[in-house]
Amino acid sequence: MGNKNKSKLSIKSIISNVAVNPLLQFAVIAIAAIIIIAGLYWLNKDNTISIEENKKIDLTPTMIKSIEDIGEWEFLQVNDEELTDTTRHGFFGDDELVRIYYGTLRLGINLHETKKGWIKVDHDTIKAVLPPIKLLDNDFIDEARTKPFSETGTWTDKDRNALYNKAHNAMKTRCMTTDNIRKAKENATIQFDNILHSIGFEYVKIRFEK
């Protein structure tokens, strides 16, 4: 009974000392604050929030299809004209058919002809393999602009078609050169590089099928 009274007196003594001693009040508040902070840390140590910037850009099937849907894409246009003639030798003289043909040849690619897996992401680089440069339209001669230069004798539609094909082949040979194909590839590379950079890819590698 005596010990209980002593304990009560000690607690009362401490409380009274705290009440009258500002320094002691501060110490008690500080200890309580430390205990509360430590308790909160212990309770929430596994509930951390992490904010991390995701710089990876996913190449979705929708994005790939939107590029493929472009279809034919022209990268070089060549305007040409061809003076073509044919001569038929006869007993009473020669007949001659001469015409001037005008054409516009468009060099580019057809994105509908891309192969499976033609574009993919490799780490921080996007790689694309494009179809080869080709003549996009084989009917490049503007027949409305074709001019008869000279015509003697009688000529059939078959003769005129043969002359047309001769001019067509000459234009194609003259315009589908290594240099023009190289220029078209350079233009295609620049255009694709711009598209893929605009999507968000920093590093781009482009090559063409052989």
C-alpha cells in the first residue's frame, strides 16, 4: 500500500514539474513527436510511391497499318519527251511516221508491298525495311499531248501502237537510271525519317529491299 502511494506521488511530482518547467515540456513534446513519426514510418515503410518517366514508345499494329495504308508514295518525278519515228520502204518511195510523245514518270514505293516485320523497334532505335524503288505508273505517256511531227503514206493502228511502245521503252530506259533511283531513295529516307521522328522515335534506321 505504501509503494502504491509512493508511485502515485512520483507521477504527480513528474506531472507538476512538467507543468511548471517549459524546458521539460519541450522535451516531452519532442519525444512524443519522435515516437509518432517513427510509428508512422514503420506503418508505411512498404507503401512507397514511385514516379518514373517511361520514355519507351510502343509501335502498335494500328500505327503500322496507318503507315501501310499510305500505299503508293512518290519520291521523284521525271518529265520527259521522246521524238520517235518509223520508216516503211516501198517501191515508189518511203513512208515515214514521226511523233512526239510526252510523259511523266513517277518513282517511288508501294507500302502495300511491305513484308511481314518490315518495321520494328530495337531498344531505342526503330528500323524499317522499305520495298524497292519502282515505276509507280506504267501508263506514263500523256497521249492527249502526243503530237504528229510527220506522217506520209498510210499507217494502221497497229503501226501507231508499235511507235507508242517504242517511245515508251525509250523513256523508261532513259528515266529509270541508277542516279534517279538513288535520288528517290534519298527522298524516301528523309520523308520516313521525318514521320518516325514525329511519332517520337529518336533513332531511325532505314534500308531498302534489294
